[in-house]
Amino acid sequence: MIFRVFRSKMAKNLAVQQYFCTTALNVTPKDGLIDEPVSLKISGLDKNQRITLRSRIKSKEDEVFISHGYYTADVNGCIDVENTPSSGGTYSGIDPMGFLASMVSAPGSKPNLRLAAKDVTSPHRVEISVLDGQTSLDELSTDKLKPLITNTINRWYMKKDYQRLEINEGRIRGTMFLPSDNSRKPGIIDMFGSSGRIKENRAALLASRGFTTLCLPYFNYSDLPKDLKDINFSYFKEAVELFSRHTNVKPGGIGVIGISKGGELAMLMATYLPQVKCVVNVNGPPYYSLSDLMEGENVFFKGVSVETSQIEVVGDSYVLKNAYNYKPENFIPVWKSQAKILIIAGEDDNQINPDSHDEFYSHCPDDKKHQIIIKKYPGAGHLIEPPYTPLCKNSFTHLGGVMLNNGGSYPGHSTAQVDSWKDIIQFFKNNLNTLQSQL
């Protein structure tokens, strides 16, 4: 009798333990590049149980990204985010990568966060939790709630078989990403915009996709000019010459990718530097903006001024898209070169008017238009970055030290990032590999 009672208590305790321990969260891959899709499945829930799926990235105590979606388990107590819709949260509907792509600044964190790795040799660690019931974002931002289960995945920019090398040669500053086996790959120079400094995320990721890359800062970094108006075209000329002859860069020509001001500079490099064979311009205008660009002591390219009366103010940020006073003669004449151009434009860009690209294209000679591809994305804002990167609605610029309104909305912006990234990779592969096969 005593033995039977003991067995009965054991069975009851085991049942209680199983109730609390059967929820499973399967996430694959647990270790992957940031542009890779992730499969997420939950099992062991009750039939039709409602849960909240929470994801967080914490880079600092006051820099936390968070997303959440509300799900209902099926009759078997399972949820597959690839096929199960979210009924609300930071994303809704069937959105397999919404738990990453829809992240926002967590309540209590700094506003207007932009996801960027401080060190691309380390991953973003994403904490993914399943919580019982439907919980608000404010509650989810605390650690007071006890999840049913939590899992952590790593999202990398740089493959482990690549190496990062800081560049300090002549006037050139930056970072190169090279294959560890020292093989030659097609070369790409990567540049960002008016926030200055160095941003290695995209260059590291492009390298991981089969290229040798140079992340090229051009102001407000190291001993480079502190102000954007003081940059000089001779710097970019020197960078192209240095990079083109590097032992890890395949001969025959290089590519350049730039966003915003970096896109303008990329177009100028393609126009005037024959080593540049193809360019991706991400939401950079087809003219040179603000100040004149110098080469040495001479004006190299005239800048387009801003009509301050046309600047709009939205909250504490500025909308510049209709403020540039450009004319057809201001367009960068990239058609004078043989370079292939891919322009990525967000239709909801609040910094650059996307219609300017159509005007630019209409002024290209008919026999040169085949060299230029323009892709425009509804709902996409200014900072179109690699896939599954959270939308950054406002960002700081060193031009007057103000906050710029980037525009964009979810999910249109996210769709643009996924689609354009595939095109960017294929564009560089097609044009750079074709060049090298002709040598």
C-alpha cells in the first residue's frame, strides 16, 4: 500500500513537471548570417493556447531592440511562424521573419536606434521567448514576466573564414574584409552617408557573400576631415587605385556601393574613374548635394543647395526631400562612362525625392539607358539596409547636428530590404565576374 501511494505521488509530480517542461522552441539556424532567414517553431502548448512571441537584442542597457507577435496554437499545441499568422504586436499576419525585422526601440531605451554592430567579428545575440497570454510591449520590456521558454540565436555579419584588416595607407583609412585563404575575389568599396564615421556592417556581409571589400569612411573618422564640406575627390581616387591593385582583388575593375551621400560619391567615382565598372546607389540623389566637391584646390563638381523654406519639420526631425534646388544640368553624367548602375530608391524616402531618379533617367542619352537600372519600392524609406534589419525612422546627421526623418513603414521597408539585397548581390556577381572572365 505504501509503495502504491509513493508511486502515485511520483506519477503526479512527474505529470506536473511535464506540464511545465514540455514547451519547446526550435529555432534554426542558431548561428547564421544576418541576411539568412530563420525557421521558428513552437510545440508542447495547450490546444488553442494564446502566447506572445518576444524577441530582444540588447547592445547596451539603454539600447534595446524588441519585437512581439501574438499567436494561437493549433489543435496539436503547435505554432510554425512560417504558416501561422500573428494577430497583432509589432507585426501581423503571416510574416515568418517579423520577429526580427519588425523590431523597434524598447520602451525606456534611447529613441531612434539603428541596429549596427560595434564589432562585426562578434554576433548580435537575439533572445527569443515564449510567454503565456497576450502581453503589452511595455510589460514585455521588463524582466518581471517569466517566459515559458527562452532560446538565443547568433546573427553574424562576418563569416568565420574571413579576416578583418584595418587600413592606414597614405591618406586612406578604413577596413578591408579578406578571405582567410588569401584568394582573389571581386572587389567592392562600401560607403555610408552624412552621419560620417565608419560603419562596417554591410562591407562585412558583402565579403561573407563572396567579395573582397573595403569599408571606406571619408569624414569624421580618425584623421580624416571633420566636416563633410572638406572632403576631396582625390581621396576617393587614391582609394580606388589602392584597392584595385590589392592582391586579394581580382583584376579587371571594381564595384562601389553607397547609401545617401555615399551613393552620390559612388556615381561620381563611376563617372570619372575607369577602374569602377559597376555601382549600386541606395537612395543617393543623382546630383551632388549641399557643398561643392573639391579636387585638390579646385572645384571638381558643383553642389546643389538646399532651400531652407522647403524643409519640413515633423516632430523633432527634418524632411529634406523637396528642399534641394536641382536642375538637369546638376545631374551626375554617369552615362559618359561604361559603368553599369543600379539605383535602389524608397518611394517613402523623406530625405531624397524618388522622382529625381526618373528625371535623371529621362535626361540620359537613349543609347546609354541600358546601363542604368532603377528599382523603386513602395513603403521603403531612406535607410535601406541588409535584410531583417529594423527600420530606423530618424537618424542623426553631422550636417548641422540635426535629426533627419528617413520615412518608411513596416512591412514595406522590410520587403524592400530583402528584395534589393538579392538584386545587389546578383548585380555585383554578374558585372564583376563577367569582367574578369573577359581578361
